[in-house]
Amino acid sequence: MRSVPDRCIRQRAPVYAHAPALAAEGRLRPTISAVYPLVNAADAHRDLEARKLTGKALLAIS
């Protein structure tokens, strides 16, 4: 996993401060790139590490 430089975190702090309120209002929605069955969690992890996904990977539990 790559780390984010401190200066980037400081620059984005104002945006991050508003994120909880935006989420509570339903105005902040994550991008879901893929849904994997729980048994394929390793595949999801590999795809995230290989940067094959542009958003979040969800694990479906059913």
C-alpha cells in the first residue's frame, strides 16, 4: 500500500473535515468498482493492489 505524503493530507484536510456531514446528507457516495463473493476476497485484494480498480471493492456475504 502506498503512503500519502503529509503535505497532501494537510492540503486535503478542509475536504476531509466536511466528508462526514456530506455522507450524512447522502451527498457523498463512494465509487464501487467491483463486487466479489467473500470466497474471492483474495482476488479482490490482488486487484486493488494491482490498481485494476478505480473505486472500492465490496465483498458480498450471502
